[in-house]
Amino acid sequence: MNKKTRNIIIGIVVAVVVVIAAWFGFGPGLGKKQANKVVTVGVVGEGKPEVAIWNQAIKTAKDKYGVTIKIKNFTDYNQPNNALKNGDIDLNSFQHYAFLAAWNKANHGDLVAIGKTSINPIRLYSKKYHKLSDIPEGATIAVPNDASNESRALYLLKNAKLISLRPKTKLAIVADIVKNPRHLKIKEVGGEQCARVITSVAAAVVNNTFALPAGLGDKETLFVEPTNQDSRQWINIICARKSQAKNPAYQAVVKSYQTAATKKLYKKYYGNRQIAAWDFTPKNNPKSSK
């Protein structure tokens, strides 16, 4: 082999080595640390359980993927999607598929789910009554006023056999109530307000985000939302802008959340109220009322 040929071969080998090193240093893949990457996640509510769960994810993301998660808290459901759409945050984790679909449609948004978190059966609570049959005729029931959660609350009331809804209604509103034998009054309020008005109404459908901090538990529960094949739309998700859905650092956040450690924290703080959805198979819940 002459000197010229040898130099050419050496040059090729060096180039290949450089390309391989660059790929492993900067190429995609959740197994590679995203050095110094900061991802801001918007959430709603600052209860102890959610703080503990996200702290666990923060530690995993940093230790395993080199990603720093920063949490930005919002006080209601109307803010996090706007913040994500505008680029003020990188991800958010507060909503289910139905809420996202309704928000995208109303706001011409292109936000997408990049990972599942939990499914949280919601409940009908009361401070005045101990069972469904105690609710008197003409009583007032509070429900969240955003499109998807109002629909979910109305379906809960339907499953509790308090009302009937128009057949084949996907996103139900009060006008879709076709039977209301007890002449119940449905009061639409902000999701964060449902727990606060519970002493002034007969009962209220309250999302878990607000129920636990308000001290609403089994004692106040009249009915639990059944989990079945229709429950997919109520699975909570981590969302990103569509253009960033495959961002390796964002995928690392999802993987850092979807762990056995998160499941243990669900069990510790929520018992059967919160179920890991990334490997969940919905089924009917026959013990849903009292």
C-alpha cells in the first residue's frame, strides 16, 4: 500500500469516527442525556400530592436524561393552553383528551398529546346529603362550566340516573337533558369554584384537582364516575405544540413521569382515585354509588 492510499484510508476512518461520535453526542434518543436542557411544564393546582409526583419526575429527568424540569403553576383551566400555544411554557399537564379537543377547536390550536398520565374518576359530592336518594326535588347541582368537563359532569349525573341525555350526544350541555324527573337545577360554575360552592348547593361535581385540597373525600361522595370503554376521552395527558411533539427532551419528561415510582405515589396519595393511564385498560366499575 503506497503512502497516498494509506493517507486516504486514514482520512476516511477519521471522518467515520467523527460522524459516529457526533451522532451519539447529539443524535436523538431518550437514552442520551439532553445536556442543560430546561423544560417548563404548566400545571394547575399546588396540592401536596401533585408536588410530590412532579418532584419525583424532576429527579428522574435530571438523573437519567439530563433534563431540568421547571413547574409553572396556573390557577385555572383557561390559562395553560394559551401559555403553551404562545410559547410561554414548553409542555402542560392538566387536561384530558376531551378538554384538549374542545380547546383546539375553539381556539384554532394545534396542541397535541405526547404522553398519558392518569385517569381520575370524578365524583358527585355533597355536604348536606349522604346518598343519591336524599337529594330533593328542585335541588341545585353545581357542575364545571368548561365544555368538556361540563359534558363529563352531565354524563356522571346520567350514570347516577338523576337525568337522561339526548341519545348520541358526544359533548353534552344542559340543553341536551331530555329527562329530569326531580327537576334538578344545574348550576354552571368555574371548575375551581365547584368545591367552594358546595355548601350552598345540594351537590357538586368536582374534579380531583380541586376536591382533595378542599377536603372532599369518601364521606362526602354520593357517586363515583364509572370507568369503561368510553373513558378514553377522560385520560389526562402531557401536551406540546405539534411542531415539538417529537422533541427528545420533551419525550424524556414523559418517560420520567411514566414510572413505577409515580404509580406508588398515586397509590399513596390517591388510593383508587387516580389510576396510571399509560398501561390502563378501562373496565366497568359496579361499585360506583351509595
